[in-house]
Amino acid sequence: MTYFLLAFLGRLLAASPTAVPALLARFFGWLIFVLFRRRVRAMLANLHHAFPEMSERRRRAIGLESCRRMVEMSLFVLASPYFSRRRIRRCFTADPSLDALVDTSRPGVVLVPHFSLMEAITLIPAFYDNYPRDEKFSVGVFYRPFASASLERWVRRTRERHGLRLLSNKRGFLGAARILAGNGRVAVLFDQNAATAGALTLFFDRLASTGELAGILAERHRADTHLLLVERTGFWRGRARCEPTAGVGATAAEVTVAANRHLEKLMRSSDSQCADWLWLHRRWKVATRPATRLRLPEFKRDLLAPSLAAAGLDAVPRVERFWFRLPGNLAGALLAVPLLRAIRAARPDAHCTVFGGGADWRDLFVETGLCEEFFAPPAMPDSDAGDAFWQRRALEYPDTFFLFAENARADAEAERSGAPQRFGIQRGRRRRRALTHPWTLPAGIDESRLHLTRLWELWLQRAHGLDAATPLDCSPATLLAPETGGNGGAPVVALLRGFGEKRDRWRDEHWARLCEIAAKDNPTARFVEIFPAAKVGEAARATKPRPPARVERRFVRSIPELALELARCRCAVGADTDALHLANFLGVPIVALFGPTNPLLRGPVFEAPQSRIQPAGARDTGGARLADITPEQVAASIPRPTST
């Protein structure tokens, strides 16, 4: 039944005026572009990653034309077996370069890209006058057999009509070897989606799995290699030509890499040639499964080194779009830094964009190599400003969105981004419907005693394949490393006052008493009280009792300004606030005061000296009063620096 249905449709299309299938291709191509949103979004993402310099309008025009040509190809597959020889010669011409394909003095391997008129290669004997009619000359074409016997019979009968021989990609290797031994030609579909059976390569600067069959055959039989194209000149019209890719004696790796580069060059040559490739197909599928998103698989062969050399690159370009939504407070965001480092190490191809709470965080994340881009999104995703912001960001086509923030705002932002993969932790009964792959905390884990960084590490390891054998990098930032001495060579101790909510602050009289004790214990040290600039009035009221003369008072207006102040210090003292976590991130030794907050859950995580102080008798899970910490406790924990 399938055979007769295909034959009927094919004959009907072949007998129709060309304008009819052309109109069908335009209409159904437009329909696909409008209705198949997920697939079209993947296509536009592919175009964006391959051609980031193009305008969105131009990429969409190429995408629409590619959809139309995909339908054109499907109709051509049905109709072309029923074209007369006269019509074939009217529709297709042969370029003189095709003569290289029929040189019977040497074997040849032909690579066929997935362009819209690729099926026309089976018609070459009908319109190419120089095609050898010698029975000894043979051309084999690899194809994928069909499970349906009726469909298989139709494909073989129609494709072998003009003398080409179909070779099963499962059992046709012996036949291909015999053809090449007789100086014939073997054609192979050149594919960049060969899964782990292929070779790891670069294609448009993205990791791809490229089939190596053509290269293996060429190396084994010392065959010529050519890229065979049927360049579209109109609807169901084209010009067949071939272009050499690698010389005789090239290795399989050299053939594969050279063919990829050649194909890239072709598609960059014009928008029409670019649209001729089937962008709707998902070609770049290296480590795209959510369960292994953070682990590159083991490939049969790794051709990254020669691919990079051919492209003139030193490292794999970061093209895969990974987005991260961090908690809104800087302290929580800094706890995610070891995970950002781990992800960048696990996926060297990831272009990382971080979304955080403040625009002045940018230098901390971009300049320290944690991401390529940083944005502070508007507070309301559904406001006019939020709409405009996320519409612009969505046109960057993120591939995966990791949500370290766990709130409704972050979920709304992730949904607005359009990312096809949205990962995060789901706790309790609250369902995070915006996530495509929520991870539920396993039973038996006590969250009250599990540090937040460790919780995120478990999530990424168990849900997305992060390597559990590699410890997290918790080293301090190197860009803003603390200076060896303060002003005038005297060590400086930072007193972080006025940061955080009032319940998270120490009493003014405690700070004054601490200054008195510390100044006596450290006669060579200088002390700097640091306040946010927005709290000048509050700082003016905190003058009784007045601190010693060696204590200065400074106000900072931004996170970079605070970081520069901290970078001059040998030690920082303060409650569990953003400023203290920033000091720890910069490698400054800290004395951390914990009252209501839980040091086990959210304590500073970076490998710099730190002392954690709680009120006498307080539980290690927090819930105590910060005011119950005495100045004497804190003063005893401040290191005794010596002047340089």
C-alpha cells in the first residue's frame, strides 16, 4: 500500500505544472515557520550561534527560506523518480568540475552535504554527458535502509533507476570496498550529527559529532575526496559541481576536518547557499541531554586539536549559551562562584551569561573570568522595562538556564528567556512550573546542616552530570588580590559597619569598644570603619563613644569601590553580610560574626583565613542574637599583624 501511495503522489506531482509544487513549498514552508515554534526556535538558535554578526531579521529570512526548501526537497524526493530524461536535462546541468568524478584512473570518495537538492545526485547519469557508460565503472551511494519492506522497495527502485547502486549503511561496506578497488566512486552523506560514533570536531566553531565514514574509506583506499553539490538555481533546478576537499593520501582526520571547513565556507558565501542547508535539523547535539549537560561524552575519536588548528584557534570558542540566575543578594551570589568555575571547566565551549542583583557586580564576575556577560535585570519581569529587557535577551537564544535563585521572579525571568532547558531545585510542595527539569532534594538530606554551595554541587552532579571526582575550586579571586600592606606600610583592619539589615548589625557601643581593645592589642595597625554611602546620616549618629584616633571612617558608593577598599586590608571584621563575603572572595582574612544566620548553611566559602564567632552557648545552626557577641571575643580573633 505504501509503495502505491508514494508512486501515485510522485506521479501526480511530476505531472503537475511546476508552479503548483512551488506554491505548496512556499505555503507549507511558511506554515512550518509559524506553527512549529520549538523547532523553529532551535533553527534560529543555530543560525544565531553560527552567525552572531547577522541581524535577527536576516537570520529569520534565511530560516523561512530554509523551511521552504525543506518542503521543496520533500516534494522533489517524491516527484523526481518520475521525471523523464528530457525533463531532467532541462532542469539540471553539469559543471565542468564534474569531470573529476569520472576519472577512472583513481578511486574516489564523494561527500554529499545535506542541501535541498541532494537527492539529484541519483539523476547525474541522466544529465551528465561525460558519465562513463562502461559497465566496469560503478557508483555506490550509502543510505539508511527502511524497516518497511514496501518503502524500502520504492526507495531502491526509484533511486537506482539511472544506474547508481544503493549501499546499506549497515551492511554495504564490503560493496563499497569492491567499488573503490575498481576505481569507482562511493558517495556518503556528510553528517554533523553522528552521536558518540562520530568524531568530536568543530563546525561553525561549535562542538559537533561528524561522521568519519568518508574519511576512513578515503584513507584506506588512498582515494580522491570531493564535495558534491547540486547548487540550486531555481525551484527543482540546479547545477551539479564538485570541489576537492583533501589530497590523495590524506588521513581520515584530515578529510573530516577539511570537509567541515569547506562546508562552512560554502554556507558563508551567500544567504541563498546558507538557506539551502536544512537548519531545522538539530546538528549540534554534543552533551545536550539534561542528565549529562555538564559532561562531555567519550567519543570514538577526538579531532578537536586538528579542528582548532584548521580554524586558526587556540581554544574551543565559547558559543554554547549557558545562562545563570544568581540570588539577589551578593553573599548568596558569591556562594555560587565555585559552581560557575566548575561548569566553565566542565564545558569549555560554554558562553556564560550571569544575571544578578546589581549592575555594579559586573566587574566581580566578568573581570574575574566567571562569565562573558553580566546583566542586572529589572525588578519586575512583567513591567514595560522588564518586557523590553527580556525581549532583547531572548534574541540571544540561550540554550540552558541554571537557576540558583529560588523565587517566583527568577522563574518568571527564566520563562521569558525562552531557553529550552531550565534547571533548578524544587523544594517541598511548591512546584516550579517554569522549570523544564526541576530537581527534588533526595530524602534523608538535612538541609539545616548542608552548606548551600554543597547543596548546589549535589544538584549539578546528580541531575546534570557534573564530575563528582573533581573538587570545587574555592580559591579566592586573583584579579583583586589584597595588597601586602596598607597605606604607609601599616597593616589595615577593616571594620564593616552599616551593612545588612539592622537585626544583622552589631551595636555601635560594641564597635567602639572593639576599636579601643584592638588598637591596644595591635599598636602598629590602622583601622578603617567602612559604611555604605547611603548611610552617611546613620554613621554620623554612631559617634558615641568616639573611636580612637587611629580609626578612620570611609564611605563606599559601589561594590567595586568596596572591593578596592577591602583589597588594601590585611583583615576584615563584620557580621554575615555581603561585604564580609566579598572580603572572603577577595582572599582577605575575615572575622565573621554570626547571630541569627546559620554559619553551616551560608558561611563564607573561599579558602582564606577566617574565624567564625557566635554568642557563648549559641547553637551552630544560628538563631542567636548578634548583640550577645562581646567585643572581647572579637578582639581576641583579630590577627596581630606586624608592620612591613
